[in-house]
Amino acid sequence: MRTYKVGYFVGSLSSASINRTLSRALIRLAPQDLEFTEIPIGNLPLYSPDFDGDYPPEPKALKDAIAASDAILFVTPEYNRSIPGALKNAIDWASRPYGNNSFDHLPAAVIGASPGKIGTALAQQSLRAVLSYCNARQMTAPEAYVTFSPEMYTADGDVSDEATAAFLTDFIRDFRVHIERVLTVIPRP
Ligand SMILES: Cc1cc2nc3c(=O)[nH]c(=O)nc-3n(C[C@H](O)[C@H](O)[C@H](O)COP(=O)(O)O)c2cc1C
């Protein structure tokens, strides 16, 4: 049985990020044949087309990490009803230089947690529009808008609430099915 390499972005730079906790929960609940590697975004300079001819080491490493992934998972907070600037900056780097878009045909999924009731719904809509333009092959269902209750999670991502654990398990299993489907039709180069 083959394994699938999932690179994941946490859209938060916070040392106490609830979205990082959510990413740990998803990794714990995921099928055994998904291998997860975080792709860091906190050390990237701000993107400028001036770098297109010669990318600095951090954005080069970002593009290499995406190239080494079979699929990408975004676990992101909502900032002012959109995605955090740090995550958008990372996506902009990865989408360039023109003609070398790292997301082209890449299986992708989006999830996010917020203390608020709409659970990053608007950030995810923004992110989906960006990923659509980048030609990523997004899982469109199920959607996953997580209202984060700290008492339900340990810092390493153990989920005590059964219904939440079942929902997250279904989400990440469905992502595995989505990855397999996309890669069957569009194998990674
Ligand atoms: C600049 C900023 C903007 C925010 N905007 C939103 C928002 O639009 N919607 C929302 O639900 N929460 C918003 N929040 C609250 C975040 O959901 C909360 O800080 C959450 O913990 C961020 O995720 P993280 O812990 O993974 O960094 C905002 C927080 C910050 C710092």
C-alpha cells in the first residue's frame, strides 16, 4: 500500500496557536498511510516580483517542500474575515515565478479553527478563491468550520469530545480519498 505525503500549512504565527493544536489533532486521527510534514511560513520575506529571477533560500525551501508533497492541507485562522497575511505571502511565493506555480493540480484541503461561532468560514472562502486561481484540486466537501473549545483538546492534539473527534476523523479520511482520486487522474510529476 502506498503512502501519501501531506505538506501542511498552519496559517498562524502564534506560539499558542489553536490551529496548530487542530493540526496535531488531525494528524493523530488520520489514516496511517498519510505522512504529515509542516511547511513553515514564519521565516519568509515578503514576496516581491524582484525576486522572481533568483529566489532566496527560504522561499526556495518552501517550493521544494511543496514539490515533495503529494497533497497540501491548510489549517488556518481567520483574520479580519480573511486569511492571515503570512499565509497569503507564502501562497504568493509558492505560486511564482510565472509559469512555475507550485499548486498546479495539487490535491488540497482547507480547515480552520476560531473561538467564534462561524469557525473561519469567511477565511476559508477567501482561501478557496485563492487556491482556485492557483489551480489546486480542492476537496470541496466536507467543509470544516471548527469552533475551538480549549477544554476539548490537549496541547498535543488529543480530542476528548467524541463527536468532534469523529467529525475530524471523517474529514481527514475523506481527504485521503480525495488525494487518491486526484492522483489517479493527475499523477504527481
Ligand atoms: C488580527 C486578528 C484578526 C482576527 N480576526 C478574526 C476574524 O475575522 N474572525 C474570527 O473568528 N476570529 C478573528 N480573530 C481571533 C482569532 O480567531 C483568534 O485569535 C485565534 O486564536 C487565532 O488562531 P490561532 O490561535 O491559531 O492563531 C482575529 C485575531 C487577530 C489577531
